[in-house]
Amino acid sequence: METNGHEHVIEVTDLRRVYGGGFEAVRGISFSVRRGEIFALLGTNGAGKTSTVELLEGLAAPAGGRVRILGHDPYTERAAVRPRTGVMLQEGGFPSELTVAETARMWAGCVSGARPPSEVLALVGLETKARTRVKQLSGGQRRRLDLALALLGDPEVLFLDEPSTGLDAEGRRATWELVSALRDGGTTVLLTTHYLEEAENLADRLAIMHDGRIATTGTPAEVTAAEPSRISFELPDGYFVGDLPPLPELGVAGHETDGRIVRLRTRELQRTATELLVWAAQAGVELRRLDVRSASLEEAFLGIAKNVPADRATGMTTKEYAA
């Protein structure tokens, strides 16, 4: 399990999952996650990410391919894997009449070598709610309780399914800080999220699934590099697009207009912006409503959702997607 000196604690090879009626939800995906890494699994609705995570957690057997967690099959060798992993589901479903402390103590009784419940409640900021009944918690507080229970066994591998759903901005930031601290302490984290900002802030690497396949994978920077940067501005009075320098010479890959607004797409943001501003200075004009921005993960995500045919999304690298 060693690659370039880094242990791969999650290994997925040609993984497939088929439901009754022959529906193939996961269509032969492969990826790996190193120890002490945060890996985000993103996807459009119905892309297959939840089906994938359930296979990694050992909740079902794959129809094909293989999964190894810490060197073991999580389904057939569950006893070897489960004590070393933590799982935060989208919804915990705890007994509503128990208090937070009672729930944590009950859960600790099912975990080998559990940490003190008070310790994990403090980690997620629920120490003041220890005597509060679960039914009286807000949605965000219940998510924090879900996370606390996933941490009771001090897991080597942590699966987080939509960890910040229902949290306010402050709670989301606190959760990000906690997850980052866990990673820095050597915990391997695989998370799914609909918040692309969360993936950009947390993930060391990520994969975007589409129609049961991996469309692209890499660091957040590598994935966003697949999309062009954008420059938009309002044409000066009396000027038209044809009065601008030849756009290909500016490194512009494409453009649109909306009335007097011009939007440029470029993979050479600094050169395009510099030459455009030099032209404006030499012409003695002001580019009003000027907006210059690099590509975002959201643009890469939407580009995949709209433009990648199912028969091409087979585990392409970022460079292949950008080509």
C-alpha cells in the first residue's frame, strides 16, 4: 500500500454497484486516498457518490471491482475495519428523549476504546448542551452531535457525509477547523458535500462524479485550472468590440456581449488583463464595471455537469478533461 512513501489507506479499483433491475449506479471508478489527507467526493444529483461511500463503509458488497480500507475489505472483513473508522451519516436518527450526554454515553458503549463522551462533545462545541434532550436541539446542533459520535473511537479513517448541512456560517467554519485539525493529526478524511466552498477550503484532493463515473480528479487548483478565467467590462462610449485589439492576440479563447458589456474567457489571465489595460490607457478610456476573476470550482463543476458525455467520464485526468 505504499506509493512514493505515502500509505494509501483507501484504495478503490474499478468499483461498480448495481441495484435491482440492472441500474448501474457506480460504473467502474478508481481512486486512492493517502493517510492524513482530506479527499472530497463531489457529484451532480444521482452521480453515484452516496452509493460509492456506502461501499467504502462496508454497508454493501460491490458488484465488481474492489475496495480496501486500511488494507482490508470493509464488507467481508468488517471486524478488522469498523473499529478503526468513524462514520457521520447525513442523519443520525437518535432517540429524541435522551439527553446529549446520554446519547454519547450510549454510543460509547458500542465503540471499542471510546474516548470520554465529554471530550468529544467539547470538541464540537456541545459541552453546554450535555443535559439537553436531543429533540430540543436545532438542526445544526444535531449535525454537531453526529460528528461527535463519529469521533468517539478516535478513528484513523473518517467518513463525513454532508458534514455541514444545517450549520450556520459560524458552525460551518468551526467544523472546517476541526476537520483540518483532525487531518493534521494524521486522520484520513473522505467527505461528500454540496458546498463547493467547503471542498475548496478543506480538500487536499477531490474527485467529481457524473453519471456513475469520475469525470475529473486532482487538487482543487488542478480541477479549477480546467476552466478558463473571466474578464468582463463595459465598452467605453463610442467603442465597439471591433475596436479592441484582436482578441486572439490577447489570449482570449472566446467572448460574449450583453449590450455594452463584454465578457472574455482566457487561460492566460494575467497577460490578457495586462494587455487590455495597456490598450485602455493608451486609448485614454476607462473600462467601467471591470471584473477580473480566476475560474472557480463551481464553474468546473457546472462545466462537467453540462458538457461531459457519460461515455467520456471514465476517470479522466484533469489534463484530459481540459484538452
